[in-house]
Amino acid sequence: MGRNSLSRRTALLTLGAAAFATGSRAQPAWPARPVKIVVPFPPGGTTDILARSIAPELSKAFGQQFVVENRAGAGGNVGAEIVAHSPPDGYTLLMGTVGTHGINRALYAKLPYDPIKDFAPITLVAGVPNVMEMQTERAKALGIDNVRDFIRYAKAHPGKLNMASSGSGTSIHLAGELFKSMAGVFMVHVPYRGSAPALMDMVGGQADVMFDNLPSSLPHIKAGKLKAFAVTSRERSAALPNVPTIEEAAGLKGFDATSWFGLLAPAGTPGDIVNRIQQEVAKALQAPEVKEKLLSQGAIPSGNTPTEFAKHIEAEHRKWAQVVKASGAKVD
């Protein structure tokens, strides 16, 4: 090789190394800035509680702040749409729910995002039963002490009772619709912009009944402000062991309306980022202080893999499509 050719090759290699170094500096390792976790409901509900339980653990694990941002509206669709259309760079995540990723596609005539194609599942954070409840004094005044009493009263007074929910299409709404269908009763649905404002009216006596996610209602139940009639899962909850299931309490065979919550990223987010987040969430959910806190609130921690979570979402689509069809619920 001639001296001039060798010199040119050396120069090219030097330029290539410099360009590579410049490119590396332009793309710092993730995360180089705070990460946002969008909660598609107001503060105070179960979705918010779970997001704020894992955010500090992720902040410690990655050395960057994981910040919870509440973007409520349209049964969770507003927040989900924001994340679906965000850059797939790992800096915007969604605390999705059975509503946003299991129910809404069957419920809404027009959904502003595709719950399968627009997201990269990260991990199922937790599953929780819902709880059928009334304000304690309101239930006492109406002579309702259990689920069978409630059904008798509702059948005798069709349309007199209202049913609060965290929004049309949420698991809280659909649990109530499933109950109405199976029990043969009619209640007026009153959707709120999240569980927390609905609970305020429940505690204040402005709303009659709610099928709320257990973690957000549990403090009010323990304080005696709300009376828990039954949980909506197939098995009793360890957080309320003396409260029966709806199947036990009213003989509604096969009744099951369990909620779940999980982290998702926009579709196209690099797989290594997705896997790193999943691994740290799984570790956080097994940390004794976090695990005990969630269990005491009625939540069952998960932390499964992205593949397992994706399969779970697909199965939930099939299940809830049947529930929506059977209930006749629709949102334009």
C-alpha cells in the first residue's frame, strides 16, 4: 500500500471515529432527563395510587425523576391518546387500566387510539377487585344491609337509585352494568371524571351506589363512612376478608369484574428501555414495604414480562367485548 493511500485511510478512520463519538454524545444513555407517567384519571383514585407507589422506586433505580401527571377525561381516553401519540423515546409512559386497554375499544364507537397497535406493553403492575358500596347512613335509612336487600329495593323502585362511576367505560362503570344485567335491576348511571370526585359524592350522600376499585375506597370503608356489601372478584379479598363476593352474597353465578393496572409506552419504544423498566418495576413490587402497602390496600402486585402483559391485554379485550355486548352499554 502506498504512503498516500495509507495516509488517506488513516484520515478516514480518524474522521469516522470522531463522527461516531459526536453521534454518541448526541444520544445520551436513557434516561437523561425526567420521565413522565401519565395517569388518565384525577388524583386520589386507584390508578393514581398505584402510579405514585412505583414512581419513587423507579426514580431511585434510574437516578432520574419519574413524575406522575394526571390527564383525566373520557373514561381514560384523553390520557391514553396523549401517550399513544408521544415520541417512542421512553420519556412518556402510561398507567393504563382495564378500561383504557381492555374495555374501551368495545364500548366507544370512535376511539382516538388503538390499544394494541399504538402501545408497547411494559408490565402489569397490579390487579384489584372492585367493591359494591353505599354510604353507611344512606343504606341504613333505606333499610339496605346487604346485596339481596339492595336488589329488592332497586326492583321495587326502578330508576330511583343512581350509580356513580369514575367515567363511562371504566371498570367501575362496567362492573355496575354487569350487576344491573345479571341482577335485573335499573339504576341511573352518573359518570364522574375519576374515582376521587365520585367518592366525594358517595361519602357526602349525593350518590347512592358505586362499584369502586377497592384501594381508593378502603380508607372510607374502614372509617365507617361507606358500607361494603360485596367484592366483585371470584374470591374474597384479603383486605376485606369478612366481605363476601357478589356471587356469594346474591347468588349471581360467575360474577367477576376484576380491575387491573399496568405500565405501557408508545409503540416503537426501544425494547431495551421497555425491558429495563419492567425489571425495575418487578423489583419494586417485591420490595417488602411496597408489597405490603399494596396488599393492605387490596391490590395484588404482579410485575410480569412485556410478552405476558401483551397476552393479558389481548385476553381482556375478548372478555370485556362480551360483557359490553351483554350489558348493552355504549358510548358515542
